[in-house]
Amino acid sequence: MAEPIPAEVVITQESRKPEVDPTLGIEVKPDRHGEPRHRLVTIGDSLTHGFQSGSVFHTDISYPAIIAYELGWLDSFRYPTYDGFGGLPLNIELLLRELEQSCGRSVDWWEAPLALFRARQFMGDVESYWERGPGSVTPPFPAINHNLAMYGWDLRDALSVTGAECAAKIKVPKDNFFKQAVQNSSERAALRVYPMAVDANMTVFDAAVALGAENGDAEAGIETLIVFLGANNVLPSVVQLKVAWSGDDYADPAAKGAYTVWRPSHFAAELREVAEQVRRINARHVIWCTVPHVTIVPLARGVGGGKVALGSRYFQYYTRPWITDAQFSPTRDPHLTADEARAVDCAVDQYNDAITDVVREARGDQDQPRNWYLLDVAGILDRLAQRRYIDDPLARPSWWTPHPLPPQLDALTPQPDSQFISSDGTRRDRGGLFSLDGVHPTTVGYGILAQEFIKVMHLAGVEFRNPDSSCRPGTPAVDFDRVIRRDTLVTTPPAVIDSSLGIVSWADEALDVVRRTLTFHF
């Protein structure tokens, strides 16, 4: 039985109108005294960490790293690395490429035992590398990272978790052939984020405070600080296909794992604490991000014979992308209902109103106005939502217009969209904005996000200094040719992911990949 929707969740028929002006119409004269030592610092979750296809791996092409490249500052930008065996916890793309080499473009019934053996062998190699091999040793790093994001974080984790706490949670690993997953994968990943060699008892906000203070009190030590948190206060609803509203113990690290959606009042209370921490950080300007509508991501596919009504943005049910309308059974398959999806989205709208208010109040502070900006990421994703809005003009809200793709992406065939990615055996024939976990962007998706940050930074007066990229004074832009070259899913996706997504379905049923890669809360 569905859990009752809390009375404080305001149900609306139309999605919240995004804020298109990062200043919210409030003028603040920025203090550009001095030269900040750190041009970019980021605090966030998996979207900022560089998570993709079930793992954090190519952090050198995360959206913060893309921005740093365009700033001409990538060589100085410090970020954690996870180069062994596809990263943590499990790289679905590399797993499927291993299966393609072993079994060809499809896994037939008689090949299933071989595929299962090869998959378990790959997962065993990943487990051994990170638990007992070179990956088990945290590399010494005598400085504080500029990318202070960690996958799986919600607001409370960012506020309270320290490196020392993560180190204490790591237990002696057990080798289990039937439950092959890197033990304490989140904590192992976090030890490469936190400044363990500087102070293991720092939170990420403490670390950012230390970076901001390096120029002294008179000058900002950080030029741009990005704060992108909150998605993990609602994302579990889509990962688990279950709505469990937060209770009064939402701030208890030991209890909060039972909840998949924070009540708006609980989110706002946590956000106020985050804002207080951000005020401690000496940054020239801060960019705050809204929370995306997680029901749009392709891990939750709308089924049930179409939308619930003409002009509605919601399908009758939301289930896994490899379950077709003909196959779906509400009594058998995990799912969200249209009413649950709407309630989740409306709660997110209230989260985003609270984030907007934080920026508005800071900019309008009469005693100490702060040069804070808003990037409405929720609006960007809404404008890219293929099945919700692009394919259904009647469902579009009054404010909706499509988000224009950069020319380099617009020229690709087919154009990247927000559906689950698939291949016709030789090239991508659908999707391209989301990776193989159905939640996190591909590299080009991260490039789109980086471009939006660059626009706000340019508005704030940031100078882009990369002479080798397409950024020029007055017209800063991401070098999408470079980004496309780095995106193996868009350029050469695994041939095994055909339109039926049978191999992905098999991997989830046989190996439990969704839970292993996306259920990563502390």
C-alpha cells in the first residue's frame, strides 16, 4: 500500500517555473579585491564527483574538471582519482564490454552460464583490486582537493561525515563469490576525497573553509565555489522504486537510510545548516544548484499504456527501462504510480523554492550582501525531458521551451536525448545524455552542465584563460569536440545494449547491478 502523501507537500498540476536569472534580479556589487588562490572549489554528490555508469572513474572529465580545463587551470585543479578496474563501486560499461568480448553482441540462453562466469570473474577482479590490491591503499596527498564531492552524499552526510569516520567504518574484507561487491566502497572512495593528510576530522565544509582562508581574511581564497547537494534526499525513491517519506529522525545518520524522500520541511531545515556552513567559506562568489526532478531519469521508465490523461506529464506507472508496456504487471514488477511520481516532483519543487530563497536572502542581505548565484539545474533537465515533454507537446508547461544543444551535439546522428542509451549493433541509436546506470550523465551530459556553470561564472566576471580551447573573452564555451572524443558511450557504445535492453535486464537480475551501483548511502 502506498504511503500517504504528507500534508505539507503541495501538489500542483504544472511543474515549477525555473529561475532563468542567476541573480534573481538582485544586484550585488562583487568584491574583486586581490587574486584568489583557488579558482574553483566544488561541494556536491555523485553528479559533481564524476559518477557515471555505476562508478566514479574518469574524474578528469567530471563537470568540475571540464570547467577547470576551460579556465586554463586543470593542471592546478586537485581531484580524487579512481583509475583501477573501472573505479568504484562497479563500472557497468566495462562489465558489458567484457561480456561483449566473451559472448558477442547478444547473450543467448546457452551462453548465460559463460556470461555469468565471466561477469563474476570481472567483479572478483574489481573486488580484489579495491579490497586487497593497490586500490586498498589511499595514496598520500598532502593538500586539500578542490573537488570535494562524494557520491551518495545527502545534505546530512556533507554536514557531518569526516574522513576519520570513513576510515573507522572500513572492516577486514570478506571474499564471497556469490556476493561480489567491494566492501565499504563508499568509505574507500571517500578517503580519496577528504584531506586525510591535512586533518582527518574535517568535513568537506571545513576543508573548503581552509582553502578559502589561504589568502588571509582580507581576500577571498576561492574565486568560484559551487554547491550542488540535495539529489540524494530524493533519488532513492527512483532507485528503489519506493516512496518512504522522512520521519522526525531524518537527521540521525543511523536512521535516515530508511527514507527515500525528505519532507520539504526536513529538507529546508538541513539546507539552513548547509547555508550556515557555506557562509563560513571565503569565496568571491558561490553558485547554488537546484535539485533535478529525479522521475525524469531513464532508470524509471513510464509504462501503462501512455499518460494518465491528455496533457498530463505522468505515465500510469514508472518501472525499470527494460520492462516494456506489454511485459509490465503492477502486481509483479517494482514501480511508482503516477500519483507517487507527482508527489516526489512536487516535493522537489519545494526543495528548489527553499534553495532559491537561500540565494535571494543572501543577495538581499542589507548588512552583508553576498555574491551568490542560482543555477536552476531542474529547469535544464525539464527542458531535455524526451518522453515527458519533447514527445508530448500537450504536456508542456506554459513556461517550457527546449534546451538548445551545442552545435557539436546537435550535429550528431541521432541527436543525444534523455532516453536510456541503446545501440543498433554498430552505433548509438537512442539516448546519449544518460549513462548506463540510467541516473548519471554521460560525458557529453556533464559537458552540457559545465557549459551552464560557465555561463553563470562569466556573468560573475570570471576570466577564462585557456588559449587552446574554444573559450574566448566574451564568449566562453565548452570544447565539445574534446568532450565528444572522451565519451565512449556516445561514440562507440557496447553493441550488446540493443533497444530491448535485454543484457542490462539480465545483468540486473543475475548480478543485482542497480542495487550494487546505486544504493551507496552511508
